[in-house]
Amino acid sequence: MSPLSHRPYAKMNGIGNEIVVLDLRDLAHAVTPAEARAIAAREPFDQLMVVQAPRTAGTDAFMRIYNTDGSESGACGNGTRCVAAQLMPALRTDRLTLETPTSLVVARRQGELFTVDMGRPRFAWNEIPLAEAFPDTRYIELQIGPIDAPVLHSPSAVSMGNPHAVFWVDRDPATFDLGRIGPLLENHPIFPERANISLAQVLDPGHVRVRVWERGAGLTRACGSAACAVAVAAARLKRTGRTVRITLPGGDLTIDWRERDDHVLMTGAVELEHHGTLDPAWFADAA
């Protein structure tokens, strides 16, 4: 029997980004990719946020993030807000420091909204990472479609703890067949660790409309790290200011690329959908 059998979980969403929060602070168990896939098959999610006991002094919890396909993600802003909403009442605090395998993430509550400090973006080609050197990642050489009339081309590349490619479009991103294009771009050889693919339409200097194909999860109604990547990439190109509203199919996020330290702050709402218990039968094939 899986150690996860009969464990309680919370099904939540961050502006439509479907999240399962699994609190394992009292259980020393490393969730396997097969177990993550087994949960996704019965309780569909975009990300599974596994909360474990803190490993470093001064932190409140350790957090691992799993995609639908069982792969791990380095960041999930919407999921982190959901974790904060679950842990803050129990810990009687409005501020959390969460450790992931790659970084420390600070979350704060402001009334009904939650703000996550996503840290500094990374722009160097080998930090994103890309498979070949680009001296300027504000645009990279990549296109899809006919060479003389590409459907998409010249994306901005940035890491927000996970790799992102942002394609700039001049019409509603919903008019593109991202369900077909997304997998091709996610798995393009230029991205050795695959990539999150965003289509971004700048509506005005303070507002961008975005649709995302999420690495390891597919089409999603929202992606917090993608919203941060779009905001940063837009500001680098002077398409927007450093504070911008990002509209995704699931709702809006406010992204502030703070000038004094280059940290990216993401603010938005979360929603609890229901609580549940992991059924032992779910894990019959996950051994």
C-alpha cells in the first residue's frame, strides 16, 4: 500500500490554475512520478504541491511541485499561493518562507489576496537554459510555420525557476491553435529541459493578455510563473512598465518587477474547491 493512502488533500485553484495541495509535513515520503500521475488521473490538476517538513532553519516548509505527467517543476506561483492559503491559518501567520529544490520563496497575505516573491528572473542563455548561445535573449531565433510567413517567431526567453518562451502576437492569443503548436514548441531541441510556451498580446503599457501551454501539463487556464515571465520580458522590451496586469483565461494577476532588487512579485486570489482523501486503489499501478 502506498504511504499516500488515506492522506487528506485540498483541491484548489489560483485564477483557474488547478492545484492539489498535499500536506506531508508529518510523513517522510518522497512522492514518485507514478504516484503523481495516479493522483492526476483521479483528481485532475495542473500542479501537485507537496508540502514537507522544513529542511533549513528559518523556513516554514519544504515544497516539491509535480506536473500532470509526473515531472517536477521548479516554480509555480499560483500553486504557491494555494499552499500559503492552506498553511497560514495553521501556522497563525500572514508570512511564509517556503523552500523548493532550487530556491526560497516568500509568500504574504494581504486581505483576500496572496503575494508571492518569485525571486529574480534569469536571462543568460545557459541559465534558462537554451541549447545554444544567444547573447541577447530578449529575442531568440525560433519560428514555427513557413519561413517567409511564420505563424510565430522570435520569442523572448527567460527563466523564472523554470524555462519560458514568450511569443509576441498582435491579436487575441485564443485565436491561435496553441493545443497543436504548444507541444511542438515545448519539446523543441532549443529547450534542453523543455519550456513553457506563452502567447502574449500587449493591450496597453499596463495590460497584457496571455495564453499558456505549460510544460508537463498542457493547456492551462493560468500559469503564475508564465505571467511573471511575460511581465519581465515585456518590460525588457519596453512594451510595458515594470508593474502590469496579466490577463489569463482564468483571471488576472498583478505582476510587479521590483526595481530596487529585481525581484518579481505576483499577486492574485485563490479558491478552495473541496477537500478529499487519497484512495488506496488509486495507487494500485504506481508501485
